[in-house]
Amino acid sequence: MPGSDNQSDPIPETQELLLDSPDNAALANLSGQFDENLRQIERRLDILISNRGGRFRLTGAPAAVQAGSRILRELFRLAATAPVDAQRLHMTIQENLMEHAVAQGAEPADDNGLTMKTRRLHIRPRGTNQRAYLDAIRNHDLCFGIGPAGTGKTYLAVASAVAALEEERVRRIVLVRPAVEAGERLGFLPGDMSQKVDPYLRPMYDALYEMMGFDRVARLIERNIIEVAPLAFMRGRSLNESFVILDEAQNTTIEQMKMLVTRLGFGSRAVITGDVTQIDLPKHQLSGLKHATQVLQGVPGIAFTHFTAGDVVRHALVQRIVEAYQNFEAAASLKADEGNRAG
């Protein structure tokens, strides 16, 4: 028709899916109480799902229907051996949406060998940015992962460090974090250095325990193969054959950031993670992470990966909260720029 822009919504597609099992408990586990899991998939994908027993009918946009079919199959396999809880449901939906986004961007569906194998887990990236992040860690001596909580920045950095240690590419792992809440003055806290810093490094410890087991992590810490230290204690050291992870780097000062990145010795690499929207420094103090993104951009051997709310792999609500804050801050920044121009 004249004047038509051919931008109408895609024609809905209906797909039949048979999930056959002699065990009705698996189907009940998949569907959730009062079919809540099915309703959640409907809301996230904007599709309709009806079923009678193991026979499902999905209706909606073709790409969404295909994603829904993949999600139901994957959850059905899981439902035979484990409960399909809210976390598993969200992770499965999010992973499939990320995979679809990769396919739409004409990127390869596989992870190009980026799956990391530790003694207890096989860890593979989810989505475009996690793939880019792991590729950057693999191919650069210094890598920055910047973005909101829940995007896997710290977890993937720890996984990379564990893989490097087990493959004997490094001799130790060094975990560092600025203890801003204690003002970096830890002497008044009880216990030895590890005990003083432990509360600030809990996310990295949790990842280590998951990948290596509690007992093995404890032995490696005792042998100083895994070292835990506040950022202030890095001054004057040279870190050779080490995998260094600096977490919560948005709370470093410019001087602290410069001090750490110049500590790297032969055979070492570092991953620096942070969220520039969660700075706890005094108002007058510029974040070392923000400053580093300006100073070090384009320097050979250094890579930056920026995550967004779309990369969040925690509860669906976390993703919506991150998006709300990002939108609010973007609007405030635009308003401030307009005020400056008017002035």
C-alpha cells in the first residue's frame, strides 16, 4: 500500500512441543505452583503458553516462540533431577535471551573455546559481553570489567584466575579490594590480615569455594598461593607470575589505581572490576577507575569491557532496578548538560 513502511509486528507463530515423561512430577516441577513458571516465561517473552499434560502450545513472535521452546526443553531436562526454582528459571530465560541476541548480531553461537574448566565446574560465558570479557582476559595482561552488579564481572575474573593457576600459567592468585568502609586503616580490627579483609572479599571467596572447594582454598591460602590483601598493602611490591584481581575498583583513588597497575611483574596479569555508579569515596575525590578509563583507553595490552543492565544474570528484578537507575542518571546528566549550556 502507498505510504506503508512495512514495519508492522511479525506475524504470530504457533508451535507444538511434546515433552514426554512417565513422571508427572517432572512436568509439575517444570510448570511450577499454579503454573507460575509458565506465566513467568510468558511475561518475559511476550508469548502465550497452553498445555495439556506434556503437550505444549506456544504462540507469539517467531523468535520468542523459538526461545520459549528452548527454555521449556532445558527446564524439562533439569526438572527430572532438581527443583526449578525462581533463580534457575531466571538464569535459563536470561541465558536464552542472550544467546538469541548473539545470533541476531551474527556472532558465532559457540563460545570460541572460552569455556573454563576447573576441578569442580565447567564455566562458560553467557552473552556477547561475557564472551568479549573472557576473550579480553585471555589476550591482555590488564583487563577492566566495568558495569552493574550481577553481570558476572567478579565471578568470571575468579574463574579465569583459577583456570590459570590449575594450568600452571601463574603461580599464585592475589585478591585485592579497597576497604573504603574501614578507611583502609585496618589495624583496629581484630584478627590477622586475612581475617581483617575477609568481609570485604566475600564475593571472591564464595566463587573460589564453588570452583575449588573449601578445604583446598584454605590450604592454598595457608601456603600463600592464594593471597588476600587490602589495596593499601600493595605499595612497594612487584607481583611476578601472579593473577591479580582488584574488585570494587570504583572505590580506589587515582593514586591507588596507578600504584596497583604499576605493580605487575613478569608473567603476571590483572583484572580490575567495578561499577562506576556505586562510588563510596568522599564527594571531592575522583574515582581511580573512572580516571583509568580515560587515561588508559587505547594503550596496547589493556582492554576494557563495559557491561549493561542487559547482562545481569541475577533475579529479574535486579535487572529492572539497574535499568531504572541508569535511565534516571542519564536523564539527570542530560538535564545538567542543558543547564550548563543555558548558563
